[in-house]
Amino acid sequence: RPTKPPPITSSFINCEDRGLGVGDLCEGDGECGTSNKLDNCHNDEHQDADIYRVVSATWQPTLAPDVAYVDTKIRFSPEAVVEAAGSDYATSEAVRDAVTAALVESEVADSTQSVLGVSWGAVEEITVEENGRRRRLATYSSLPALVSLEVAGAASDAAADVTYRVERAAAGSGDAPSLAEALDGQTPALGGAFDASATYWLPPPPPPAAPA
């Protein structure tokens, strides 16, 4: 439970430490029902620390959150990507970092750390609907950027969640910047190479088959 901080400075161990006993003080960071926003200790050594006193010696581990891994695609004009980033775009760290940052800014990804990989597929000939009209189709070359994401939540919901995020970012229908705007903010030429229509209309790749 929360407690008043001691009158002297001291260092506190984390409240999940199994060596704690009843009466000991510890610093909470969200584990074991604690909060990292308690901010009840301000002294020479601690600023906004979250100090608790142990009232039960029963130790329970903090459960890890559900995490799923999802692959998706965002699409570009191949000629425009080469013009924007050069023929070595596929191995360029600057291009990869720009795409990663844009995915975070447009809220496709939760954080830079949740973007596990950005690679480039082969140029494909695709047919997509233009302006949402099913009677009007366009066939042209498309360059997919293959994105691997770590997503918090149950695996059964993760693929649909990522599809929704990509569609929203491609269409610019959310509160966050659109994916085109976010890419443009990183590298204007890369933003101009982004193909929002193909990204929005084409389905993501199917999930990998379960091992036999």
C-alpha cells in the first residue's frame, strides 16, 4: 500500500523483488498493483518516486501483456522511390528509418521499437480500384514495403487492428497525420512516392501457415 516517504534519503528496490518482507519499503513502477504516478516521495535522492510499504509477503509475478506479431504492406511507385532514394533504396538505413518514423507518426505503429522490420518486396503488377469506384480499375507497377509490427493485444484481434490502422493512415481519416503526410515530413520525395490508393485497397498478406 502507499506510504509516506521516510525522513532520510535511501535507495529503494522494486516492489516486485522477491526478497521483500512485510514492513519493507519499495518503489513501484506498475507491478503488483502499484502505480508509477503516485509521486509521493520528494527528497534529495528521489523526485516523484512512488513508495509503498509491503503489507503481505505473498509474492505474485506481474503478468506480461499479450503481444502479437503482424506483417503488412504499404505501397509506393517504384520509379518515384528510385528517384527519391536512389537505386540502393532497399539497403538504405535512412529510408528504413524514415518509413519507421512515418509509421509511428501516423499511428500505424505504437512506437519505433514496435516496428520490427522494414524491407522491400519485388515490383508487382497490380490492379486496384481508383477513387473507390468498383467499375474503374487501374493496372500498374507497385513496390511494396514489407512491414513487421509488434502489436499489444490478443493475436486473434491483431491482424484486423493493423489492417484498420493502415487503411486509416492511408486514407488520412484519423486524428493523426496521414501516412503520406508523415512520409513527406521525413523525406518529401518519399512522401510523393507513396501510393495511398494501392495501400488502402489491396488486402494485407495472409498470415503464415501454422507449422505442421
